[in-house]
Amino acid sequence: MDYSELRGRIRARYRTQALFAEALGISECALSQKLNGHTEWTAGEIRKCCELLEIPEKDLPLYFFFCLEC
């Protein structure tokens, strides 16, 4: 999974993954594992990411899901 768009949004809004992880309520290590595809996001984590990063629902696939038609 390519989380480059999500990583960019995190940098733009929180400057560091550590600050974002703290806001999200998970460890920096846990966030890193998710962004590297080693562990999966829960629905609650995705929902909170969208709130914290101000990601509109219509843009959710851009940040969290593969585009099967691409």
C-alpha cells in the first residue's frame, strides 16, 4: 500500500509523524508500522485520521485504499 499522500498530509498538518501519532493516540512506532504496511488501520483510526487531517469523505480512497480502476 502506498501511503505517500497520507504521509504528505501528515507533514503538512503536523510537521512530524511523532506529533501526529500523539494526536491520533497511538505510538510513533505503531504509526510507522501502519504507514509501512506492516499493520492495518482500524476503522476508528481511519475515521480519526480524517478528522485530524481534515480529509473529506470523498477523498478517503486517495489516502487509504487502492484504486482498482487505475
